[in-house]
Amino acid sequence: MISTRGRYAIRVMIDLAEHRSGYIPLREIAERQEISLKYIEKITPLLAKGALIEGIHGKGGGYKLAKAPEDYSVYDILCLTEGTL
């Protein structure tokens, strides 16, 4: 079974892949995916620490993919969020 954190991490990554026009604020992702902003704020540090996404703070900040979308796999995302599979 995949945890909620794993499912939400995949949804965040898909959203970032679909909207690759620069840094995307977490609030926009939360609204589009109908996920709590607080929950996304717990997931994104894991993804950033694993070098899957890049983020900047402040006005105009947000997150974006660190690589091209085709360079990611669901397995990579789940290993990062779930630990061992």
C-alpha cells in the first residue's frame, strides 16, 4: 500500500510537470490538487532534499522540477517518501 504522503508527492510532482513555467507557489499547487497547504509544506522538503525539486523563498518563489519530467519515475518518488518499498 502507498501512504497518503506518497500519493500526494506524486500529485505534486505531476502538477509541477504540467505547469513548468518557472517557480510555482505551493498555494497554487494546493488549490489545483485540492490538498491541504500544510500537508504539501511537509512533503516538499523531502522532495527538495532528494534533489527532485528546487525551491526559492520570497516573492516570486515557489518550486519547480530539478530535471525534465521524463527523467523521473514513480518508483524514485515513492522511495523518497515511503522509505523502503
